[in-house]
Amino acid sequence: RGGARVAVALAAASSGAGRDASTVRCRMGNGSGAVLARRVDGAQLECAAAARGLGAARVTFSVNARQYGGAEGGAAGAAARFTYQPAAAVSWLVPARALAEGGTVVTAHGSGFSSASEAAGYLLCRVGGAARRARWASGRALSCAVGRARAGEARLEASNNAREYSADAARLQLASVRVLDVQPWSGPRRGATVVGVRAAGAPARGVRCAFGEAPVGGAWAGWRGGAGLADGAGRAASVVGVRCVSPASAVTGWVGVQLAGPAGVASSGGSFHYHGALAAAGLSPPLGPERGGTRVAVALAAASSGAGAGRDASTVRCRMGNG
């Protein structure tokens, strides 16, 4: 359809004609659709591409609006070519919901996406004014990673030349997910701790849990949700509660707890502390009456000294037998 604004770098021998661009005209191909150029600096002009059919066209110039030249072959002629492509259009997205914290990879379905544009580094997608490189999948699909943006609804547009973006854009819902609470906040390195996680803005279905660098694991509904928190757009954000099972860990210490859904892993998260196994080396006294109430001193085994949990006994519990 034309209209693309094309920057033209002039050869060294052309610097004289480029000083006064008021009479310089650009022409794409051999048609009569010539347009006046705009001078950017002494070595560069800007031309607007006229409407033309698909395919490559030579770019020629004229100072007197009659004689055109500048693409007579050779290295300069090879560089002065402009390719007309079908206009890109975005129709729908998978997923249609992404994290406002960024990082969600979205596949845009539509038409007119060019593999040549990807090879040249011109294939871009733009969400909320921020453009990123896109990966070409086919003439009807491309993928790109969404950057950090404000929560709410945004347009996703595509471009084959890093300048003109698709007039048809799909709507992308950006959600901010925040982990509010993790209970219990600690467990043994062997894993298998059932942990309740409450989060604001998480999807109601398909939520999974991630503990540190471990693979994302399953989760199931547990805690009741609610409302009363605001998302990035000022709207009330629902609170979702799920229960997860902590995986085994090779080390002790704190790890992040994040929720994953169809839109990816949330960047904001809570924390979980892995501690080593606690083992008793001895009891004093080792016996007492059946009515209970005996205060028993427990000496920890050497392997428990670095477990971490023994340093803060405020959450350590003792159990006699399996009751």
C-alpha cells in the first residue's frame, strides 16, 4: 500500500546533490509515482514509498524531475532496492493473557509475516509502545516475549520493517501476579511438604508452583480466595489459594516460591526455607509418667547442627510416638 518512510544513505559521490533536497525526488521502480525527498543530513535522505505491487523495485533519484539515476547496477545498485511485501496483520494471540512483570512468550496469529524481515532484524512486535524482536514461525504466525508493562489491556502489533506496524492489532490482557503468603514457610530437604500459597491476580485454573530452580510442579485448589486488593490498573484483584508439594532440594536455605499458569511464571513471589533433617542424639530424662508433662532435654545429633531449623526453635515441634 506504500507510505513506508525509507532512509536512503547516499554514496560519497552524491553528497553534492544531497545538500539541497528541496528538488530531489525518489522513485520506486519504473512507474511515474515519484515523491519529494526529505534531507536528514548531508549523507542521508528520507523517501516515502509510493503504492506499488509486490516485489523488489529499484530506487532512483532525480534533481530535475525528469532524469532519474542512482541504481544503474554494481554495488550501489544492489543496495538501492526496496521490496514491497504484504501488509502484516495480527488477528488473535495464544495465550491471550500475559504477565505484566514480563517474560511471557506470546504467539501472534495473522498474516503477512516475512521470514526475510526476521533475517534482516526488522521483524518486531510491539506491546503498549515497547517493541521487541520477534521470531518468525510462518507467514501466519510469529512469537515474541512480552516485556514489563502496566497491568491492564494492551494492543499487540507486528511490523516487517521496524517502522510501520499492523493496523489490525489483537488485544492482550496483562495481569500482575503477586504471592501474598506461604504457609508453612519451611520444610525438610527431602521435600513432600504440603504448602499453602495465596496469590493476587493468579488465574483460577491451571496454576502450578515453582520452588527455586526446581521444575514447575502441580498444585490444586485449597485456600479460599477473596477480593479487596488492587491490581496495577486500580481494579480489584481476586485472591487465589492453592496447595503445592515442595520438591526435594540438594541444599538448605531460602528459595523463591512462584506460581505458574498459562501465561508463564510470576516474577513476584514468596519464600520457602529448606532445612536439614533433625535427629536426636539423646534424651534427658529418657522416661517419665504416663500422664505426660515431663520436660525432656533433647541433644541434637551432629548432622542436625547445620540443619538450620535447630537454630530457631520457635517453630520446632516434638512428637512422642505416632499420635
